[in-house]
Amino acid sequence: MLKEIKYLIFLIVISTFVFFVSKYYFSESNIKNSYRSFNNVNQKLKLYSQNLPILANDTKNIIEYTKNTTNKKKKKFFFWELINQND
């Protein structure tokens, strides 16, 4: 019996919490405040983007191309032979 009462109290507390949170979330004052804050952020963003300094482009001719020299006298290593040499 005590266990059922405990579960009933938990259910009541959780349901009241959900009710009050949803009531506040869908209230007119919260909707107005959220819309105002979104609008305020957009206005600040537009104002900030207009005042951004434009930097000069200093990346022209920054890539230097080199000739690929093919050295045909490369020593080829074989993994298994290297392991056997260390034994």
C-alpha cells in the first residue's frame, strides 16, 4: 500500500511539473519575449556585419611549384627482410 502511494505521489509531482512547464512555454508572454530576443539578435547581427573591416587579400602567388625530380636509385625495403635481419 505504501509503495502505491509513493508511486502516486511521484506521478502527481511529475505531471504537475510537466503541466507548469508547458503552460509557461506556450504562454503569450514567453512567445513575445522569445520573438523579441530573436529579432534583437538579428538586428545586432546585421549591425555587426555592416561594421566588419574588409582585409586586403595577401594570398596571391603564394604557391610555389617545384619540379618533381625522380630519383630512380631508391633503395627498396621489404618488411619481412627487415624483421629477419634483426634476429
